[in-house]
Amino acid sequence: MTIRTVIAAAAAFALAATATPAAAQGGWRSGALVAPAGTGDRVYGPAKADITLIVWLDPECPYCKQFGQTGEKLVDANNANTTGANTTGANSTGKLNLIVRLMPLPFHGEPAIAASAASLCVAEQAGAAGFYRFLDRYLALTATNGRGIPASAGRGSDAIGSLAQEAGASDMPALRTCRRAPETLRRVMGESAAAEAAGVGGTPSIAIRNNRTGDSLMADGAIPQDAIQSAIDWLAARSAAKSTSGGS
């Protein structure tokens, strides 16, 4: 499978996607189709949390660049006084964690696919922490809209490889092999397909999932941190009230 094949297939997914009606208040809607955390997800923050913030992004999306590290800031703020939060241990717990899922859009071309693939390869060597370091730095440097990282960033002829190394990838031959591997491209396509199945029509898109009850909310766009926090608080309070009353 080539990058061009992936782009063509992604275009088909984009054409097939349909918009989901927004909730009347705050732009939030039901996220009933959003998959919970799985073994392939890269988690920022505690491994187990009451609530998970899920963000779908395209590394070349200008609004994703604008959204930046908002998700990580929310996790850090919500777990600031929680024992065991913000660790990478399998048994760490907290109020909120973050999962970023990839959805490179077809009109952003090969740079979006290449950066997405590289982020997965970095995760293989440097874990979830490396995955987030790579994406954060890539989003900070990219010119967006399919233009990739400009020469003025001073990262040389292989800017992605340079950022991957900075993010913690130490085996560069293995990284190069992974970046070109058909299986890596299939994984990128799989995340895009899963996003479409969840009702995601663009990037960034955001879901908030209460892991105790399964309740979820979704919204589109680079939503401000305080608006996401309000939705987190609302979902937590609503779920707590439902649990107390025994409602469904």
C-alpha cells in the first residue's frame, strides 16, 4: 500500500462522511459511537481515569495547530491534586486522561500521511510519551495545509526524522523502515476509518467519555480549554446524579 493509495482511500472516506446534528447548547452532541480506549491507543496521563478526552487530529490541520496542547493542559490541570495521576504506570489512576487518534485529511496530501505514520513509529520506540512529544513539536513547526515543516525550521532534509529522534526514537534504521512499511499505512487508514464510523467529519474533533457509565459527548473544532472543561464537569455531574438516582 502506497501513500498515494492511502490518500485516495481517505478521499473516499471523506466523501462518504455525513454531518451529525449538533446539540442545541454548546455544540455538543451524543458520542454514542465513540470507541472506548483500546490497546492500540496512546494514552497521555493516568492509564485509568474516570473520564477520557479523545481528540482526532490531522498533523497538517491549521485548527489542530491552533488547538495545540490544550488536551494535555486539561489532563494536567484535572489531575494536579490526584494521587497517581500523570504517570505512565499501568496501574496509575486519575480523573482525566487523553487519547489522540489520527485522521489525516486527503486534501492535506502526503505530509499529513507521513507525519501520522511517523508518530506511530515513534510510539513503537518511545511509547506514548514519545508520540505526544513528536506530535506537539510537529504541530508547532508545520506550515499546515499540506506544506509540511518549512526549511526555515532548520530541521534538515528529513525534518520528520529529526523530530522523531528528538521525541525519543533512537533506532533510526528501524524508524525509516517503519515509516515506509505498508502495515504502518494500514494502521493510519484504520484510525481514519474508525473516526468516520464514530461520526467524525473533520479535524480537530473532540469526544469526552465517562468511563464509569459509558456516556459520551462530541463536538467539532478547536474548542477553547474552558469550554471543554465545562463539558467535562457537566458530564461528570450528570453521570454522578444518574448513578445516585439509579437512572439510565
